[in-house]
Amino acid sequence: MAGVRLKGKNGLFTPSSFSHIYRLRTVQQSNDKGTWFGWEVSKVSQVEDTPLYEQARAFAESIGKGAVVAKHNSESKKSESAHF
């Protein structure tokens, strides 16, 4: 995400991470210590829908202000659903 560069009126800039749509997949990885799943992130497109962009921006601002906090579940609580 930090590698995305766009040309603006003042030259190249790095847009906000919420300005693009990304596909997230889990992929199996391994080495001599074991096997696990990691992330594969690929850029799909730039957000063209203005209301969607504004919603993403507002959500990012809420996170930055601490108004939104992710509740992480532990491995021992697999039966409970995730809360965000």
C-alpha cells in the first residue's frame, strides 16, 4: 500500500490506504521450522465510488481518534464470533 504512487497537481504522492480496493488471501507458507498461513495482498483497483471513499475515510479517522477498537479473540474462544 505504501508503494502506490499517484500523480497530483504538485507531483507524485502516496494516497491513503483506503483509496484503493485490495484482495486479501491466506496462503500456506513453510520453512524448516514448520508450516503456517500468511497474507497475500493484491491491489484490485482505485476506489471510484465517492460515498464509499468518504465512508472509508470517516472510518479511518475514527480509528485514528481511538473511537473504533478491534476486539481480538483468543484461540481458546473459537466458538465465539469476532467483534469489530
